[in-house]
Amino acid sequence: MTSNPKADMDLQHVRALVISCLDNAGVSRVKVLPGPKVEGAFTNGCGVSVSVGVLLAADDHVTRSSQIDPIVGDLRGMPDRSAVAVVDKASGLAWAPADLVDLHGVPYPTCPRTALKRVAAEWAAAGLEASVGFELEFTVFSGSPEAPVLAHGGPGYGAAAFLQLEAWNLEVLTALVDAGVPVEQIHPEYGQGQIEIALAARNPVQAVDDYLLARFIVSRVSRRHGLQVSYSPIADSRTATNGCHIHFSARNTDGNLFSDAAAATRMGPAGGSMIAGVLGKLAESVALLGGSALSLARLRPQQWAGSFICWGTGNREAAIRFVPGLKGYEDQQSNVEVKCCDGSANQYLAVAAILAAALDGFKRQLKLPAEVTVDPGTLNEAERERLDIRAFAPDMFTALDDLEGSSLLRTALGHELLEAYVAVRRGEAERFAKLDRDAVIDALRWRY
Ligand code: GLU
Ligand code: MG
């Protein structure tokens, strides 16, 4: 028996193990092993080509980076035994996230899960513990992949929207709970066909593993109901955009750095330094927080997507929203939400970027800039300039240049990973720039 509570089934009853690697395009690539191969997979992994692990783009184009040749060489995907989950006990279907290693078993420099482990270890070395939680927004469709129909007609957050998909909602919740995903809630979102699932905060790597597993389960349950799900930032131009907001908090031996009832900002100075760190690096991180050809188009004002580089307490139009906890629960609940993130990201890298920037701000004791207490989209340019509210890059090429020039992120992720990521995303940006917006939406709808 495994000691992992998510896999409350003897692994010898597993009939198929889905081994999942999230790649630089934000696509979950899988290898599926039969029952007799499962036990061995935890020691010798499964075969993964360099291109599948590192250099495939969302349109399956095989990219090249300055340092890595996708044609020559092999990797192993090493499933993490402590993260195995039973997706369906009756049919014997299990799932596990994997690390990428070379043929000597050494972590491969472009492994995103390993990169996040490294950043989490830097937090630990600084006496800090990070908690990370995801909000997954996605669009549910009926009809066919070629002629998709929005699966509920709203109203936003409405009971009627829930009832239109009641059986699906219940099965999604049950399947998530049964697989050990710490689901907090599900609700119809603002847009037609749109749903949101919130996951409880936990350690960074586990949080991303759970996010990936949740996506897999939601897609699987949906197919059984004749529905299909899109996690694309713009799944359909007729409805609201899909974010994937990332929440984080930090603790040391004194408690939550984002909770200080006596402070005017309601957070401690170290928490303020972390927000300042993330804010200062947001322009160079945004290509990691959602690197698809649609990600920047999602960051429009008045969509609650966080389209301005600023922070504010409870401010849904700021890219960074400080979320103080309920009175009496401030230490458990207070956290920071980064809103300019979406489901096309590699979330191991997105979280690594946020946590690396927060730690940098903490170490440098950066001063928290003034918060923005209004919708920045209602201010004119001169007012925004006075308040140092900045816009994101006008296009993904610029955002990728900013990422490439980031010494913080280059150090945090390593040269090979940064170069491979930029190569994949630049290739996507170039190819999709030749299509009109609707064609890009169609091309990316079912990829994530
Ligand atoms: N759908 C919005 C987005 O694209 C977010 C709405 C919300 O605040 O939940 O990020
Ligand atoms: Mg939402």
C-alpha cells in the first residue's frame, strides 16, 4: 500500500496510470502505462522525448532552442509516488505528475516541476513557508468541438446556471473529492458557459499538481456528460475570459506575513516587501503567467482580469489584489491574489516566478508602493502616470523580450529552461500572429 492518502487503493489494482508532464506551452502531455508497468515506473520512469517534454508548442510545432536540439536525446518522466491519485477506483484509473530527468536520473535543467521545488527550497532556507491556491475558470460547451455551444446561459453566479448543469456539477465535486483534490467550491462564473473552481491553498508543488489533476478530472467528467471544457484564456469571443488567478501567502515563525491587525495596510512590512517584489517584476513575468497568443488580449480593463500593473486591497482591476482575511481569521486567510494569470501558463513556472519575485522583494526589504483604491481603468493616462500605474506589454513579443532580459527569472529558472520557454512561446506568437483573432481562439480552444 502507498502512504499517499490520495491513492487509497493498492497500486497493484491500477489498470492504467496516466503520467502527466506540463510543458512549456501549458499543455499537459501524457504517457499511459498498463497495470504491470506501474510499480516499475516509480523507479525508472517512462520515456519522454525532448520535444514532448520541452519544445512542443500549443499547435504541436516542434521548436528548437539555442541550447536544446529536440531531435536528438531522450528524457524520462519520473512519476511522483507521493502525488499519485486514483481518478476512478472502479475502472482502476490513476494519475501522477512527473519530473523530467536525464538518462542518469538527474533532474533535467528544463523540468518546470523541479524549478518550482528549487524556488520553494529557497523560501525554506529563508525561514519562510509558502502556501499557494488556484482559482480555475473555464468554459463548458455542449454541441461538438467543431460547433461548440455555451453550456449554460447564465445568469452570472446564478442558481439557474447551476441547475442547468446540476448533475455535472455534482459529479465534478464528487470526483474531485474522491481523488483527494482539496476543492473549496464550484460556482457558475460571470460569463455564459463559464464555471469556476477554487482549490484550497497548500504547498506550492502540491498546489500545482492538484490544479493539473483537477483539470484532468473536470475534462473527464465533462466528456461523460457529453460536454467539453476549454481552459483557454479566451475560449469563445461571445463570453467572459478565463483567468487562473494564483493566490499565495507566506508564513514564518511569527505567523502570516500578510496579517497584521495593527498596521494601516493590514499586513506586516515583510508582506508589503513581497507584494513590492512581485509588482516590480510583473512586466517581466507576465509571459510566464500566461504565455499564449491570447493571454495579453485577455488583460483588458473592466474584465476583473487585473489588466494594470498596480496593487490594491480588494481591488479586482489591479493585477495584484490583497485579500485580507475575515476578522478573527486574518492569520489563516489573508493572502495575495495575482490576477494576470491564465490557464495557458505552465503553472509550475508561473508560481515559481511569483514566489521568486516575492522572495526577492522580501530579501531586499522593498518598500510597498501606495495602493490603488479605484478602478485604474477609470483614470486618465496622466493620473495613472502620477500613481505609477503601468500597462502590460502591448504584445507577446515584447513580453517575451522582457522575460528574456530578466536576471531574476533567469537565475530562478536557469538558462536552459528560460531559453526553451521563450523559444516555444515566441514561435507560437509568430505563427498565430498570421491568423485573425477568431482563428486563434478556434486553434487554442481545446489545447489546454
Ligand atoms: N474572468 C475574469 C478573468 O479573466 C476574472 C473574474 C473574477 O474576478 O473572478 O480573469
Ligand atoms: Mg472568477
